[in-house]
Amino acid sequence: MGTNLFINYGEAVAMILFGIGFGNLLLQPNLIKKIIGLNIMDTAIYLFLAEKGYIRGRVAPIVAGGVQSMEAYINPIPSGLVLTGIVVSVSVSALMLALTIRLYRRYHTLDLDEISKRLRKEGL
Amino acid sequence: MDFVRNFPCISIMLCLFAGIISSGLRGRAAMIVNAGLLVINTALSACTLVYTLALGESFVYVMGQFPAPWGNEIRAGVLEALMALFFCIIMLLSLLGGRHKLLEGVEKGKLYLYYVLMDLLLSSLLALVYTNDMFTAYVFVEINTISACGLIMIRQNGRTIEAAVRYMIMSLLGSGMLLLGLCMLYDLTGHLLMSNIQESVALIVAEGKYTIPLIISIVLMSVGLCIKSALFPFHAWLPDAYGYSTVSSAAVLSSLVSKGYIFLLIKIIYRVIGFEIYRDSRIIDILFVFGLMGMIFGSLSAIRENDIRRMIAFSSVAQIGYIYMGFGMGTEAGMTASVFHILSHAATKSLLFIAAVGLTDVSGRNRQFIELTGSGYRNRWAGAAFTVGSLAMVGVPMFSGFISKLLFSQAAVQNHAKMLPALIVLGVSTILNAIYFMKTVIRIYTPVENTSYPSLTCKDMPLYAVVLAAFIILNMTLGVSSQPVVDMIRQGLAMFA
């Protein structure tokens, strides 16, 4: 177990980052910090995928110099998944930021708990 | 007849194109495009259902030119087609029933955006139902989340924006966990197509390797989808999101969006992990326990609530608990009951939301119970529909809720270990349901003298009355002639395995 952890340190780091991002998104009261947490969480998953998809000594699957052996290249699908994931996470972050701007204009604070408190006072 | 095989793909594509076209249209035109889209999709899903019933097995539709382990696939069986048909019908009725609220609640220039979001939502729901590829499912889960968030905040006040933010945060936590879980599963199996993953998972389990990573990935995916479908204790965002958004959004969110995620979980259980492997993992007991807790605590919160919309929203928490309890049984019968409850809850909850808005309209838009006294006389259609919905939720015979409670009890009796807690909680939860729904029904039929609020008849709102009648018929149909539907569900689940 200990040696595995050392060899796969990239995956271990990815998991730790995922935990950090997850905790931030869940627990931070500040909306901007929540969004940062969201991005850390998503990026950790891309690190995990990239780390899993890379095999030492091989290159991206673009046939160059007539080498067609399967041993020479890595599987391109994990990289493709990372790209798709980035697109999704960018759009989600943009939406969250837009919502944050709306809330800030209305309540002049980024603290979600504070906003809830005021809403309760308004009694809407 | 083989042309029908294209229909699932066509219906998803139609939704996406309708969304693109609607973004360049004015509000009314977008509304018509959306209604036409829903009618066409209902017809397409019905054709697919008839075709798969006649075929007796599911079929796979290859997207593009690449065959199985590499390409992307759509898979349609009886259950998928039934779900798609049902989703289209419920969405059409919810949108028509809430149209008058939408016209007054949304800013004039922004109405078309609502329909763009609705088209996208439908496309993602259909894709979740039909897809055979895990990563496609993830992408459409995110599209679903984004459009659902837009639906919550289309009616802009502080409450809805805050509800949308809370909804987004919980949903993003859920989809993060889903993504991590499916990446791990991809690493373990090397596949993204559900059928290929299932074969590899069976091999891995047979060899006894990678037990812990497999369990972790199952846990991550299950918990992620539980968070997104608002299983107790992850339901904190739900009452605000359903309670303050415009009524069509609330109906669609409660009856379709959360069900889309639950259906994806069913697909993961049957088609990705394999039913036996999923059952033998301990996660099923956790789902069972939280389902039971949701049934009790959701109802308790609903009893305490003094706002009719929020009360209905809390009732959703309890009903989601029922569905997860059915999963937790770990038997075919429990699964059948859960799937039937997805249908019956979808038909009933949207009916309740639409009917409640009719009642609040004749009470000066107040949603407190004290103001609703006697509103069943002022708007007879809404009163009757609300009563039907309440009776269905409580589980009175002739209505859809009775059949799902019956199926749940039958499933519980077959499972000796979980029989006692399941039956006790089912009984307690039914009593709690009866308390808050019957309280409301009695309240709206308590006569008041010299009220200042006006009355509405069905001539004032013909469309609204027709929609309520359609909902009532749908509900009674599910309740009276449930056997064909249950048979279809059984057949569909058999095709899954």
C-alpha cells in the first residue's frame, strides 16, 4: 500500500485536491471562495484523468515517422474527456459567477449565510 | 418499421435544434415551437414504445460510424421509451397549466429564454434516458443542472436567486462526485459504454481484484446522484427552489428533473454495475436507511410548514425517500415499485403544484393556509384537482399513489430482513401524509362567509381547466388500470439485465 501510494503520487495529490475543493465548495460561506473550490475540485479530476492516461515513455497518438506500433502511443480518450470536462466546468463557473454578481448587486455582500439572514428578515 | 430505430436520436436532436431556433424567436413563437416539439416528441416516444413492445427486446443505435467499444451509442427498450413518453406528457401539461403565471411572472423580453431552457432540459432528460455511454450521461447531467438553474431564477427576486445559488452548489457537489466515480470506473474497466463496463466489472469481481476502488466508485456515483435528486439529508435547497420559482418550473423540477437523475441511477445499477453486484455491496442498505428517514422527516417538515407551495415541496422529499427505499430492498419487486412510484409521483406532484397556484390565485396570492380557507369553492376546478392529488399522495384506492404503496408493501413482504422497518415506516409515513394533505383539503373546503376574494370559473381559464382535467385522468388511469404499466415496467427491467 505504501509503495503504491508513492508510485501513484499524482493520483494521491489529485484526491487530496478533490477533497480540498469539495470542502471549500461545501463549507465556505463566501461565494467567490466557493467558486474557487469548485474549480479546484474539477481540476483535480482532470489531473487524475491525465495522470491515469499518461504512460511514461509514450507520446500522443499522432503518427509521425511511420511508427505505427501500439506500444508507442498513449490512449487519447482520457485527454478527450479532460477537454470535454473543461468545457463543462467553464460554463458552470460562468453561470455561478453571473449568479454571484446578481446577488452582490442586490445585497452588497458575498456571504451566502448573511444573504439568507436578510431574506428571512424581509420575509419574502 | 425499422425506421423507428432512429426516433430516440431524432427526438434528442429535435430538442437541441428547437432550443437553437427558439433563441432567435419572440416569446409567443418560442412557446409554440416548444409546444409543437413536445407533441412531436410524445408521438415519437409512443412509436418507440410500441415498436419495442412488439420487438420484445431493446435495440442499440450506433451514433456515427464507429462500432461498439469506441463509438457512442443510444439504447432504447420498453422502460426507456415509457419514461420518455411520460416525461414529454408531464412537461407539456405542466407548461400549459402554468402558462398564465409565466406570462405575468417573467419579464416581457425574456420569455423566449424560458422556452430555450425548457427545450434544453427536455433534450438532456431524453439523453439521460436513452444514452448508453457514461460520459455522455455526465455531460447531459450538467446541461440538465444548468437549465434547471435557469428555470428557478427566471422569475427574479432575491429568493429565487438565492435558491438557484444553493441549488447550483449542491448540484455541483453531486456532479463532481459523479464525474470522479465514473473516471475511477473508467480507469478500472477501460470502457465508457455501459454494456462494456458491465462485462469488465463482472470480470473484475470474479477475479476478486480491485474490490475497494470498485466500491468507492459505486459509492461516489450513487451519493452524487442522491445529492442531485434531493434525497434526505441533502434536501436543504429543495423547498426554496420549488417554493418560490414560477409554477411550471416547480412542477417540472419536482416531477422530471430529479426523476431524470434517479433514472440514471437505475441504469447505473442495472446496466453499468450489474444488479447482483450492486445488491451485494453495502450501499443499498445506506440508501434504504436514508430513504426511510426521508419518508419520515420530509413529512414532518411538511406538517410544520405554513405555506402551501413549500408544503408540497417538502412532500417531495418524502416521496423521493419512498423511491430510494424501493432501491434499498434489493429485489426486483422493490425496483418495480420504485419505477412505478417515479411515474405516479411525477403525475401527482405536478398536478398538486398546478392546482395549488389556482387556489392561491383566488386568495389574493397569499400562500398561507389561513387565507386559503374556502378557496375550493372559489375555484372549483383547482379545488377538485388538489383533492385528487392529495388523495393520490395519501394512497387512497382508485388513485395512482395507492398502487405504488401496494407495490412497495408487496416488495417489503418479500424481503424478510427489511420487512418490519419498511412496513412500519410506510404506515407512519402514510398517516403523516394524510395529516398534512387532508388538513389542506379540509381547509380549502371550509366555507367562509362574506369573503372579499373573487371567484373563478373554468370559463375564465379554459386552458387551465383542461390541463387539470388531463392530469386527473392521467392520475386515475395510473390508479385504475395499473397492470399494463406495471407489466411494461417489469418487461423493461428484464431488458435492462
